[in-house]
Amino acid sequence: MKGKSLIAVFFILAAFSNLTIAGSNDNILPYPIHQERLENGLNVVTVPFDSPGIASFYIVVRVGARNEVEEGVTGFAHFFEHMMFRGTDKYPKKKYQAALKSIGASANANTSQDRTVYHMTGNANKLDLMFELEADRFQNLNYSEPDFKVEAGAVKGEYTKNNASPYSQLFENLQNTAFDEHTYKHTTMGFFDDIVDMPNQYEYSKEFYDRYYRPEYCTIVVVGDASHEKVMELTKKYFGNWERGSYVSEVPTEPKQTETRYTHLKNGSIPPFMMLAFKGPAFNDKEIDMPALDVLSTIVFSSTGDLYKKLVLEERKVRFIGGGAFDSRDPNMFNIQASLINVEDIQYVKDEVMKAIEKVKKEGVDAETLVRTKSNLKYSFAMRIDSPDNIANSLAHYIQLTGDPESLNRIYKLYEKVSVDDIKMVAEKYFVPTGLTIATISPLETGGVK
């Protein structure tokens, strides 16, 4: 088992076994989640974990590309992922990096459609300094217009580098085609014209920071060798005077799609490629839809499924095929991807995918396979929560979706309840031609698939 000792595996499984024997509430996370909110709206989450001397410190900002509702200024959530490392008056960039080095910490950040996450892992005995560093830049970020222009140029370079990939180009086209009004229409990077104009938006950048880098948008997550009492003491010390903001973005609702849509990229330099993107649900930890779709995708589109065996192993029509739904705050897409050997087979492959889906609609799935799949999903997650960083990262994912880390436990309890009828229901509900966008890459002038 790559990267994991048998002893570590034993203790993880033992933890789950002990929970069951003790008659617990069967939470997927076998550690208590302490949660408390300050008066200014800042949420604080602590999970004590047996990792002597080590703690992970995350700040989840529930702001991403989704919040970029104004025309001409997309990409700023991602931009601030860069800008937040530019430094403050108290901790300029080099001093900030030296402070991290002094506590043996590594720090980074990433942005998605629904959030930006800042994280570091280091010496738990230096948690006070971690709080000081993060509180300073979250409340006192300071940068000049020349520094802003330099970072805006770096973002443009990142976009250009990423967009050299035909797959990135196609995904950007897919989002732009599949959505009309909702801000999921643009990628996390933003529209290219907005990125080109970004160096001229210095004043707007300060407005964006003032709007969104506020306590009501943020959750602090500390996992590891730290008590909740200590975390709350430090939070109040360093973040207690952080002023709540007042801005709320109004994200437009996407109108119902009424027909199949198409986007095509003519490119003969890579193997033919197809994405079938069906409109799916928003994440909801109280409804069965997303867990049922996850189970369906694991059964139908994994490398152990009949479709993979037929198209990849037996007929050798495709190099790979896979599919799954996006967890997101608002309705997004269930995306099925296939890399083909020959472009002449593109319609055949699409038809075979639809046949597999129609079979699920009519017959459901094998009951034993369903039980096995749910068990695998549960315990594959259990095997990953073996470090402060992995636990904090998992909690951050669910905080971005609902604001509540307990969503992790609630959603995995729903997985247990997924039935054959539930899988048939979501197949009927979401896999419909009127909710489909087809995106293709090939040497042809058009996609060659209907």
C-alpha cells in the first residue's frame, strides 16, 4: 500500500472498529469537531488529533469565482490567492517567509469556484505565531500599485501557461457554453479579457479585499496537537477585533437548460476527446441526490465497471473513460470524459455511454455491487484521514459548501442509505438530453457527435 504503513492502516481501522463497538453515532470522522463562532461572525473549528508537536492551521474563505458577479472583473478571488503572500507593513514578504521557516511551517493556498483556502502546517508549540501571521495579513494586507501590476502580470502568465493545454481550453469553453447567467460560466482564472485588463483594476482590487476578507466569510480550522480552549484564546487575541463587513454578492440563478448544447475545439495534436456534461444538483447534506450520483459514477464509470471493460479492455475504442459530479454550492455538472483511439468512434462511444445510463434507469444496479461500493467509498475516505493536514483539508471541503464542518459526517451517513431506487431516481432526474452539453476535441471541423 503506497505511502502508508500497515501499522498506520491497522490503527485507522481500529479507530473505526472501536467507534462501532462503543455504540457511537457512527460519524465518519472518529474525532470530535469543536465549533464556535465569534460575535464578528468568524467561525472557529478545532479537531484535537494525536500528532505530538504538529498542527495544521487553515483559513477557509467562502469566496471564489462564484462571487465574481460584476462584469469585467472576474478572476479576483484567484488573484488574491497570489496577493495575500505579498506581505504587510509588519511582516513584509521576506520577513513572513523567515517567520514560517522559524517554525518549520509550509504555507500555501488554492482557489476554486466556491472558496479560497490558506493553509500551513508546522510546530504546534508555535501556534501563537501562526495566528499572528495570518491575522496580520487577513486584516492588514498592504500593497502598492506597482506590486499589484506585477502580480496581475503573473496571473496572466499562469493563465497563458494553463491555456496552452487543449483540455484547459475545452473545459473553459464547456463552462462558458453550459451556463448562461450563473457565475460558474467562467473558470476560477476568469475570462481572458478580464485578466488582460486586470493591471488597470488596482482600485477595484482594494474594494474586493475590503468586501470579502472579512470575518463573516471565514472559518479558521486547527487540527492536531492543540486544544479548543487554546485555539479560542488565540482567535480572540488576534481576530477578536476584526470588523465584520456588510457586502453580500447576489449570485444569479441559472435558468433551466432546454436543449443539448455543443462546443468543439479543432485540434489534431492530441487524441480525440469527448466530455458529456449533464446539469446536476448543488451539494446538500440533507438530500440523497449527490451521494447517489457518487455511487452511480463509481459503479458505472470506474475502471471496474462494465463500460470500461467493454470500451477500454475488450474493444479498445478508448484510452480511458471516467465520470463524476462536482461538489458545489450551486447546481453544477456531472461530467463524463473519454479519450478515444479513433475519431470515427466518437458517436459510437457516446451511444454506449447513453446505453449504460439507460440500463441504470431501467434496471438499477446490482445489490451486492451497491453494498460493496458504499463500503469502499467509506473506507477509502477513512484511510485518508491519517494526518492533521488531511483532516483539515477534508473539513475545509465541506466548510466551503455549507459553512459547517459537520456536513462531512452528515453526508457520509447519507451514503449508507443510498438504495437501488435512489440510483435509478438520480439517473432519470439528471441524465437527460435537455441538460446535456457535449464538448469535443478532434481534427474535424465539427464535433461529429449528436
